[in-house]
Amino acid sequence: MFAVGDSQISSRGKKKGQRRKVKVNKIQTEENKDKTLRHDTESCILADCSLCPRNCHVDRTAGKTGYCGMDQKVKIARAALHMWEEPCISGTRGSGAVFFTGCNLRCCFCQNREIAIGDSGLEITEERLAEIFLELQEKDAANINLVTGTHYIPQIIAALDCAKKHGLNIPVVYNCGGYENTETLKLLDGYVDIYLPDYKYAESELAVKFSHANDYPERAMEAVNEMVRQTGMPQFDAEGYMKRGTIVRHLILPGHTRNSKKVLKLLHKTFGKQIYISIMNQYTPVFEQKEYTELNRCVTRREYEKVLDYAFELGIENGFFQDGETARESFIPAFDYEGVRKMP
């Protein structure tokens, strides 16, 4: 649950039940020439995969998997309206969130562990993914929210191309953990309107300890630089929904306010008003940590207020903070394949 820091979302000014009319029919396979070219491009990238900084160089087209645990087949666990993003992303309409299976990080505290390192998800085609985008638009989603899709970027691009040919016209949000290759992000230029990355760590020691990624601070900073280059200054529509821009999220971890302060200082010094910063207190210990016992509790009110006070001291104006009891498992989505299967 988010409370807005600088901009206020307004209620949607339209009649009840009124929705954007885009007829969703079964999307037919693309013309053979286009599909062959698309398949060849994907195969070239996935046959020697270096989409993320892990640079596994495995042949995912041959069924092999790298750090993300996924081969070439797209798997998703949920596609539904999500009401708990930042106000300018979800608003009153909801964000059309598509949760992809797999992840290039191994965060020991991951709340979406079921899909991040598990095998929860259904295999779908690119054509079905395009249909899902259109179905979410038909449900009046404010945007299409691609959650942890780094390892599927070629397939996502193909699905977006297909969906746009059939009427997709709402903003696309790229929602990621921040551990990205800039060359891969450049493939998304012109496809993504809003970037929603995490910036978890300013300290390499914590990045290694909790996410097994010693170069996380450097790669995340390079990634945010590229995202801001693509989106430019934040833009909002008349109702307060973001049209273009970059929102960087930071989740405060219990006992690690020093890291949070370093993150905020670095982001504000580097980007200023070019980005919005979302300061999150929703850390939820969903399972007991044997090795890192400091993570077996929620963030205290004092810890959160300490970080917020520092943000105000820095002069951060464009941002969001969370209000109320957000550290609850009820805010974790049910990965029950809602919206994944084709309805009869």
C-alpha cells in the first residue's frame, strides 16, 4: 500500500463501466516471413544468452538453463489487475501486472520466491502473451506491467509488436530487480514507457550476502542511467497516471538503514528530479532465515522514519513513501495462474 509523496492521484473521471473498446480476438500467427525473421533474431540472442549481468552464455534454445533457471519457453504465473503499486502506476484502475517465472537474482528474502526460484508458472506462446496484454487493456488496466521479465526480453518484444498491431496503446512498465545489462535495456528503447527498477544495495558486501551479486551496485547504476536516458523527465497525464519516466524503488531491510541512506544519497545526487524514488517499508519475513537472523523481523517504525527523515534532509521532493501496515503476506500476489489460460 502506497501513500504519495509529491504528486496526488485523482479519481478517474469517467462513467462507471466505461472502458476502452479494443476487441480481443485470437491472434493469428504472424506472416511466415516476419515470424521467421523474429525467430532467427531471438534464437541468435538466446543461443548464447547474455541478457543479464550473469552472462551465462548457455544455449537456451537447446533447453539449457542459466542462472535464471529458464530455457527459451516463456512461463508466467499470473496476469491480472494489481492495485498495490505506486499511486501513479496502479491508481484506481489497477496495473496490468504480468508475473514472469524465473529471476536473475537470488535474494534470500524474496517475497515472490515461489516464482523467482521455483517452477510455478505455465508455458505460453508469444501470441498468447500478446493476447494477455490486450485482455488486460480491455479490463481497463492503466498500463502493462512486466514483472521480472529480463530473461524473456526478446519474446516480450515480439509479443508487444504483435499486440500493438492489434490495438495495444496503454503505457508499458518494465518492473525489475535492477540487475540489468545496459545493452539489453537498449533493446527496449521505444517499447517501454515507464521503468520501475529496484536499487537494493549501495554496498557490495550486502549484495553478495543477500543476492549473490557482488557487482549489483555498479550494474544497477548503469541500468538506471540507461533507463533515464530513454524515458527523460517524468510525465503524467491529467489524472495523475505516469505516462513516461523512471521510478526507482528501494526496500529498507531490517538493521540496514545505513545502506538505505547510501542508496538515497547516491540516487538523489546522480539523478535529482529526473527520477521518482519510492521508499518501501514492506519487507516481510515470509520464512525463517537460518543464516541471516537479522532478517527474521519487519522493519521498525523508527527505522523507517529514520530513513524518511534522511530523505527529507537530502531534499528529495519527487518520491513515494508507504503508509500503514504494508509488511503483511496479504500484499503478496497469489500465483494461481489467473489470466494466463485462454478463456473459452
